[in-house]
Amino acid sequence: MEMTGLQIFKYLPGGKKESTANCKKCGCPTCMAFALKLAKQNIEIDKCPYISDELQEKYSHGIKHPQKTVTIGNLKIGGENVLYRHEKTFINKTTLAVILDCNAPDFNQNLKQISDFEIKGVNGPIRVDLVILKNAKSNMNFDIQTITYDEFIKLELDIIEDKDFQKTKDYLITTRTKAIIEKDENYSKPTSVVFNIKSEEQLFETCAKASYYICKYANMLVFNKFDEAMFSTLLTLRENIFTDPQKPLQVESGLYEFNNPNKDSIVFLTSNFALTFFAVANELENLDIPSYLIVIPADGMSVLTAWSAEKFTANIVSKTLQNLDIKNKLNTRKIIIPGLLEHIIDELKEASPDFDFITGTNEASAISDFVKNYTA
Ligand code: SF4
């Protein structure tokens, strides 16, 4: 079992009331702060020079990874530590792969369909992870991650052919439970379920089964057929299961463009909380004028939460405008801020004197009406 912060603390100088207690050499203000961080694996144990052999051994045993990680290029499969995402987080998304036979008459067509396929994700396009090639020739180059079938079957994976839903489901649950709870090394290989779809009619059933296996507990799913609707469904489900409950969904800070803006186009500003960003971006996309959106790095918090946590301050806005070089990139000097931040407009003007800040709307849905009455 992993150690809690309190259990760790008892072994530290702070817990043992020694003279070196709270010395701060680890970079934490107290031994308790270090213990809490260590319990979450947010700091290396050797940052504290006073770790006893006993603590080292107990801690190492606790964090021993119950499931191995298999690596293919930049893909990582397995390496999970928990049964339920809310216990901590899932580590590596279920890999979705397709097997193609290079000798099949429709090989090029299928490969192109897979390579061209993508769905929109919070942090960029999401694509099929891997193509497994049967009868691959040595001089083939692809625009997508590939391995040969021979390489695939030699990986340290527990490969299961999906024949009977109940059997596969029970096996996946048993395997993961034995690996995580009992730390049984016989079950430490990541699991890969291989589907053999024989007809179009089987796609619905396959999609339903694969959805279940993504939730519990396949590390990889391999299909002998690519279908856009099925992959869109499975990838969307996967993106929702494999979010880290400790991290809010966020987009990259930056200058986003809508409808081919020029240097004089209207400029909006908001936080990098994904839901806020997409609500605003959706409105800007649907305006019949070009625009920019400046996104502030606010730790993925919504506008007011970020402001109250001091993650959306006049200084952070000023730094972001400088980092993005807005002064030189755009002629526009008026920046429309979320209506909820009207109370910091004077601070914004003081911190960024090159710009004028205009109070916008509280809700993204009101942007189109706002723009009708707005003069740049
Ligand atoms: Fe405590 Fe950190 Fe000093 Fe270790 S290094 S004794 S954990 S304050």
C-alpha cells in the first residue's frame, strides 16, 4: 500500500522531533509539507538528506508500479497505479490501433483513410494511435506511427482475442485488480484486446464492447477494421475517461485567430479554462467579423475563480501581452476583457499602459450582441 503523508511524516526529523526538523533543505517550508508532497509523488524522496533506510524501503515498496509500461515510439501503454481514476489519476490512455495487411488490395486506401482521420481535441487533433502492419516491406514510410505485426506480438503485452464479452470483461477486471491490489507480478503486463470484425453489422456491437473495455480496463485495443464513426466515439470516450481529476482541463495560453483577422481586428481576452475558451471561441467563430482571442495562463481556472486565486491579475495579463508580443503583432490597442473582471480595469490599464481595456460581456453567448454595438 502507498504511504499517506502522515505515515511518511512520522519517519522524518519533524515527526521524530529531531534538531534538523523543518530545515527546508528539500525546498519545502516544513517536514509535513514535504511528507504531503511525497505521498502524492510530487517530489523526489532524495530531496531530504535525512531519509532513513526504513522509510526508503517502505516508501519504495508502496510506490512500486504494479503494471509495466510498454513503449512504442512516443506511445506509452499501461503503467497504471489505480483501479479508479478518482483515487489519483489514470496514467496512459488506452491505445487504439488498427491492423492492416500491406498485401491487401485496399491497403493504400485504408491507410490514407486512417492517416487523414482526426477529431478535434482540447489540445489539438486526436488521431488513431498506431497502425500494425502485416507483410510490411522494409522501405515503407508512413505519416502515422506504425509497427510490424511481428513486433507487436513480441511486445510485453497480455494479448487477448475478443470472442466472448463476458469472458473478456471478467479477465480484464481480474487482471487489473490482481495487478493493482495484490501487486501480483504475474498480472503486471498491460492488456491488449484484439477484435476480429467480420462484417459491417458487427461494428455497433464492437463499439459497445470496446467502450466498456476502455472504461475497465484494456490498456490497448486493436481492430482489424477502421471505421470513422466507431473511432470518433471511442476516442471521444477515451479523452473523457483519461483526464486527470487533479488538473482542470485547460488550453494553451496564446493568441488565437478567428475568421482570418488582420492587425486591426477586434481583440478579446479570457482565461485558459477549457470550457471558457471553447464557449468564447465558438461565439467568435460564428461572428461575421474577424477577431483575435488572447488566452491568459490561469491554471485552467474560470475567470472569477482565477482572479480570486490571483491567477488572473493585472500583472499576469501584462506579462502575457509582452510574452505574446501583442504590441508589435497588432495595431489594435483596445482589448475586450470578460465582464466579470470589470472591477480590475484600472489595475489592468496601470499595468499595461500601452493598451486600453474595455469591459465585455459576462456570458459568451452575449458576445454577438455586444459586437453589434461596439466601435473599435
Ligand atoms: Fe524536513 Fe525537508 Fe529538512 Fe527533510 S529536508 S528535514 S523533510 S524540512
